[in-house]
Amino acid sequence: MPPSSSASSRPLFDLKPPPVFHDLVEREAPRPADPETHAAATAIVYCEANFGGIDGKTANGLVRHSEKYEILSVIDSKQVGQDTGTVLDGRANGIPICRDLTDAMTIAGAIPDYFIFGVAPITGMLSPDERDIVLEAMAFGMNIVNGLHEFLSDDPEFIAASRASDVTILDIRKPRDKKHLRLFSGRINDLACPRLAVLGTDCAIGKRTTATILARALNDRGIKAVMIGTGQTGLIQGARYGLALDAVPSQFCAGELEATILEACEAEDPDIIIVEGQGSLSHPAFSTSSFILRGSVPDAVILQHAPARTHRCDFEAMAMPDPADEIALIETFAATRVIGLTINHENMTAGETDAAIARYHGELGIPVTDALTRSPDELVAMTLAAFPQIERKRIADPA
């Protein structure tokens, strides 16, 4: 498609950095992560007008945790000059918010290795302006990480831009060829390793964040936990095992997840598998939670809920479910049990969060915590109470 009116009349993939930019940064070729020094590839994240919001969940997740990329900055002209950690969690992390691509590269001091598209709109597609900014990043020599349903590596314009600038396009959601997809076999029922799924009452509610914090906390305590990513953000963050479940044909979803868990267990011999949830079992617009319950056959579930959220994301006429109803649905749908509730404190004060934790604990009779504002010890205790064999194994074999 033609470039925007503010761009040159030449195709964007023919654009060269403006002369003034060369005075500010030194050109470097993109590089992958260095396996010897463990230096992560550098990246800037595009999240225009969405950072800190629901549709900015990919960018939000990356500034909180990334094993694969060193995040240099986030682009969002609505919040220029702020620190991303302060915006998200009230604690500075040194990753700034920039006005645009040139601003981000100026602050970086060199051409970053990757440009990550950090917005996750419900459409899963690029707008015309977003196409232009991605093509501009490619013209500067940045590799592209794309988590949308739109596969840029199949788009003639992006193919040409990739070749012209000698950069790569990583379409995170692109599934393997159908002839290689796997059906559910039932072999997962033979696994001795316990499996814990982190599900939720809505999409974009913090399931991945809670799963990541729990997996890290268990590993820090000598309990080998492997997290299975099931969405694009977890895979971009660096999950070693996983798949973008919502991009897999429904017939193969349970089988692909089962096979991924079997591979992780065989390769890692973990003490526990943590499965990232997607959507919500009760949400009529999404089916991924049902595939997660079928494919992972979890022994237990932690449920994530946002008490101040009145309606489902992007569905204003659809009221949020009560956690008790979601728990009943999960435990009816699958042979599993919900062992705890975690709170997403969006739009809540500290006092309101404390009150919600106390109320739900009294109503549901299960442990309740907030993964971001409470100690991770509470998540660990919740997990070990459900799986005491993990603690006994760790004590018996501390190595």
C-alpha cells in the first residue's frame, strides 16, 4: 500500500535514515542474543496510545519481564517522558517512554536489533499507520517481532521490505504446517509431574503475569517449575516451551498443547508445570480456556480476577462473572480443582485490594492474594499446599 502523506513518495522500505539521525547514533547491524555472553538482543516496543492499558498487554509484559530481549524503550506519544515501571507498577525500571521511532533510536544511541509490535488489538490486524511505522523500522535495519494474527512474512510489501533491508520478520502466532500438527493422544494422563493452570474470569487480566511470577518464585526456592506459554506475549518474553494457541486450528489445539507439555517434561524433568491461561472459560468470544483444560489436564487451577472490572474487555454489554460462578464452571467442565484466587488490582486502592482479598477468602474458602503487590511467598504457599509432594521431593533431594 502507498506510504502515508507524511512519508516520502518512495516505498518505505527504500527509505534511509535522515542525515540528522546519523549525527546522533552509530549504525550497527542487528544481532541475535549472544549464547556465550548471554547478552540479550536489544529492542524497542511500539505501543502507541495503549501502554499501561488492556490492549498494551504485550508491551506491559515485556517491560516487566523479558528473557529474550533487552527492552530499551516503549513508543507511546501520549505518555512521553514517563518511566514504564512507574506507569505500570509505581516503581521506576529505567525503561523510558518515547514519542516516536526517531526519539526511541536517539535514546538508544544505536539501531536496536528488534522492533516489537507491542499492541494486541482485538482485531489482530495492523492499521494503515501501523503498517507504515513497521516498514519504517525495517528501513532502518530492525528485525520485526509481530504477535498479531496478521502474518507479515506472507505480505508481499513486507517480504519486499525484508529483502531490501536484509532483516527478518518473526510472526509469533504463525503455527506450524498443518501436516505437522498433532492430535490429542491422552498420553498426558500418564505424566507423574503435576500440572497447574492459571486461568481467569476475563482476557487481559494478568494470567501470564501471575504464572510468570509463580514460576520464577518456585525456581528461586529450588523447585523446578517450567512455564508453558500459550499466547504471543509469553513467547516473545522468551518462554522456552509454548505455542500461540489461538492461532492453531481447533481440532489440534488440545493435541498441540499436550505434545508441548510432554516435550517439556521429557527435556526438563520438572517438579511442576505451570500453564499460562487464555481468555476465560465462561467468555463466549474465546474458546482457548477449554482447550487448555482439555490439553493440559491440569491437576489444579489458580483463578485470576479483577474485582473493579465491571464488564469484559471490549464487550461493554457483557458483565464480568463472579469468581464463584467461574470456579463452579471450571470444576464442572474438567476433573480439576481451583486452589486459589489471585487479584488484579486495576482501578483499586491498596485498601480496596486488601478488602477484596479478605472478602473472597471468606466467601470462597481458598487462599487469595495479589501477585504484584503481595509477596510471592503467598503464591508459593498456595501451590505447595495443593501439591505437598513437591515440597517432600525437594526436602528429600535438595540438589
